[in-house]
Amino acid sequence: MARRRDAVVRRGLRHVGRGIVEQPGMFTLAVVASSIYGAMTVASAYVIGEITDRVLLPSFADGATTAAALSLAAAAIIGVALLKIVGILGRRLFAGIMSYRLQADYRRRVTRQYLRLPLSWHQRHPTGQLLSNANSDVEAAWFFVAPLPFAVGALVMIAITVVALFLTDPLIALVGLVVFPLVFLVNVVYSQVMSPRMQRAQQLRAEVSEIAHESFDAALVVKTLGRETAETERFGARAEELRDGLVAVGRVRGLFDPMMEALPNLGTLAVLLIGAGRVADGSTDAGSLVSIAYLFTLLALPIRAIGWVLADLPRALAGFDRVTPVLEATGETRYGPESAAPAPGGAAVGVAGVDFSFGDAARPTLRDVTFDVRAGTTVAVVGPTGSGKSTLAGLLVRLVDPADGTVLLDGVDVRRLKEGEVSGRAAFVAQGTFLFDDTVRGNVTLDPAEGSAFTDDEVWAALRVAAADEFVAALPGGLDTRVGERGATLSGGQRQRLALARAVVRRPRLLVLDDATSAVDPSVEARILDALRDSDEPATVVVIAYRQATISLADEVVWLENGQVLARGTHEQLLDEVPGYAALVRAYSQAEVPA
């Protein structure tokens, strides 16, 4: 137990040092301001003591005082108070800047890491957990920074006070200072007891956030399958665990907070009891006793500031422990030295002996997948749910890399291409489109309004190919119309067409559509595919499709089942030769016929 307590304290102190090293300037300014506050707090006690000896007691003895004496006393009190105000303002201002800078810096580090890590890493981590890491965990990791300068200033204040107390009356000082070791001991025990409870509470916060995000993100699926009650119960059960965890934290605080609040007051009481006797026998004067007693009264808050830091360290360590695995995660996408030869028109694509599995899955998602796509042609990949179609689509644009085998772009293994070579030549449009709370133009170009790499003419041309020009022209602001978060003001088909225009405007040589027109009317879908085929430099198109109308437009069809390519040929050939293919296509065709 003692070893574990020491480990928590050591890790906490290292974490404090980490924050100081990363923001030395703001920390120094905050500590200077806090030290001014501490020094003026000590000074205020001695000012009051001097006023007691030189103004109050003589006036009681003489029955009168002078305006000059009262003015000087008031000026001394106001001067010390103004310097204390400066110290308080500086301490809070610079501590706040330090805290928010650390939080902002670590949020940027986490998000940059998210962008650097490959899709395979993201697939192993729930979205809710990643949001928690970037938000509440980072906030918790640096929550202790706000009271930290106050605590350091309190140490300066305590050091000044101890010296002043022993110079004033060593015996009274010794009696009062017995309290300080008790306060620090209680704080250490408090940190040890609180640490596992705060870690549990922080974990449960992330899990509640994760469940909420999953339910909101999949609201359509939840409502379609009638799972509202099950999702509510799942969220409620975890929320109750979080409630119980926070109650456990509150109980510990409810026990220790009054104890840490009472100890300085007990020290003040002991000083007054012993000091009154020493004043009575003439060992010390009343002014010195008032100064010492007032000092102990003022020390209660700085001592609590030290307690705040120690109390927040378990929560900070819990948050930082959840952020650290993200910052230390490896597996970034590696790039090679080669560049693909520039060429007009579509790109030739080859898949040779590709295997792929998700994590420790018992069954591989793809097994020995081999096929090629001629430049400028359209190939439809068809297969039942779970056959690996979306995984294959991600492999073609190198969202993930195969465990074995190669994916070729114009005859070059995509893993040997330089960074930006694949993304510069290939575009991917997923079924689940994402639009930003931005204008139509911003969502298509993904550029700021000024200095865009694409002209409005190019944007309109892409919208025409995606059959989106008519509805965009009808919007109140045209290209300048804001579409809301996730395209909330648009229909599903309109969102898909904007996402397709986003890909087309970049004039990719390879366009991969993962069921990206599922929400579009079949006649509109045919217009889109015809426009892609009839452009000046037609791209190679690989489309994950279910509709017979879409498949029939492809030059060739690849039948994928159980992660393997079992057949390829024209749509008519596969209808005649592959029973599973014919059954799947006809089933979807019948499902699309209105009842």
C-alpha cells in the first residue's frame, strides 16, 4: 500500500513537472503573482498587528486618537490590499492561460495523431472513446493547473510565515505549525484513496460518452430495428454506474474536505489558547498575538490550495493515462520512394493475392483476392453483406493495407508510392457521406472561401457530373448556401451527390464508389454514371453496387463471396452462370419494386 501511494505521488509530481516544462513562461508569471499575493497576505497580518499596537491600544488607553494616525493606518491597509488584488488577478489570469494552452496543445497533438494513424487503428477504437480522449480526458489531465500557481505561491507564503512566526514568538509558532505536517499527511492519504475512484469515474465518463455517440450516430438503424428501449437501457445502466462512481468520489471528498478545512482552524485555536496565557504573563504583546492568529486564519485558504492540487492529481493522472496511449500509438502509414507516371485518363488497377483480416478475427475478411481493372473502364463489385466489398474498396485507395498480396496503381504497388500519390490520383466516396457545417462550395472544394484551388466553373462542372447542379441552383444562396452540420438541410440523395461532386472536382484517375448512390433515384444514378463515362478523360470507376440498373452499366462485374472472388464477367454472363449472383440481384430488384 505504501509503495503504491508513493507511486501515485511520484507520478503526480512528474506530471506537474511536465506541465511546468511545457509552459514555463506562464507558470513563472503566475507564481510571481501568487507570491506577491502570499507576501502581501503575511504583510497584512503584520500591518494589522502594528495598527493594533500603535493605533488601537493607545486610543483605548488615552480615549482619543488623531486623524493622521487613522489615515496612515487606512493607507497601509489599502496599499497592502491593492497589491493583494494585483497578485490575485495575475495568478488567475496567467494560471488560466497556462491551463487552456496546455489543453489546446494536447488536443492538437491528439487530433494530429488521429490524422496520422491509419484507418486500421481507428477501426479498433470506438468513436466515442476517441472523442473522450480528445475532449474530457485532455481537460481532466490539466485540470489541476488552475490552482497550481496558487499552491506554489502558498509554499512561498508558508515559508515567509514560518520565518516571521519564529522571529515573533518561537513557542506559539511551534504549537501552530504542528498542524502543517498533519495537513500534508491527510492530503497524501486523500490522493491515494481518491486515485482509483477518479480513474474509475473518468473511464465511466468515456464509456457513457461512447454509448451516447454510438446511439446518436446510428439513430436511423436504432429506430428502424426498434431498438430504442434496448439502447435506452444500455445507456441507463452505464449512466447508473457513472452515478455510483461519482457518488463514491463525493463520499471521499465529503470525508476529507471537512478534515482539511478544520485542521488550520484547530491550529488557530491552539495559538489563541496558548497565546492568551503568554500575553497575560507578559511573555509577548497583544499585537504579536493578533498577527500570529490572523496569519493562521489566512493560511487556511493557501493550505486548501495545496490540497486542491493534490486532490486533482488522481483525476489528472487518470485522464493523462487515457491520452498517452493515443500519443504513443504506432502504425502510421508508410510511404515509398516512387511516383506514378503521369498519364491522361483512367488508371489501371490490379489486385494480386490480397488477404486482409480485422485484428484477431478468426475468419479473414478477404482471401487471395485477385482481379484487374483496365484503365477507363467501369467495374461493379457485387456480393452479399459481409463479403468484404467495403474492405476491398478501402484497399484500392489505401485506406488500409493488405496483410498479404499487393494492390497496384498503374502497375506500381501503392505501398511504394510517395505520400500524396494515391490521394492525388484516386478518390473514394462512401455510402455514409459526411458534410460539414459550411457552404456548398466549401463542402465540394474543402478549401477556405478565399484562395480556393478550384474555380466556380470547375465546381459547377463537378456538380453537373454528380447531377447536383439543379438542386444547388435552386438553393437560396446557390454555392454560398450553408448546408448545416452533416448536411442536415439536405436529403440523403442530395448529400450523396455533393459528396460525389467533391470527388469528381479533383478529376481523379480512379474513382471508387462504395454504394455511394444508394439514396439516389435509379434514373439519376444512370445519369451520373453516364456522365462519368462520357467525360473528356473518363476515370476508371470501381463501384460497390446492389441495384441491377447500376450493375448493368458496368463493363465488367466481379462477384465476391466469403471474402473471395468466385466469378467475373458481364452482368448477363453472371446472371446465367452464377446462381448466387442471380438470386442476390433479383432479390434487390424485387425489394425496390413499390408495394
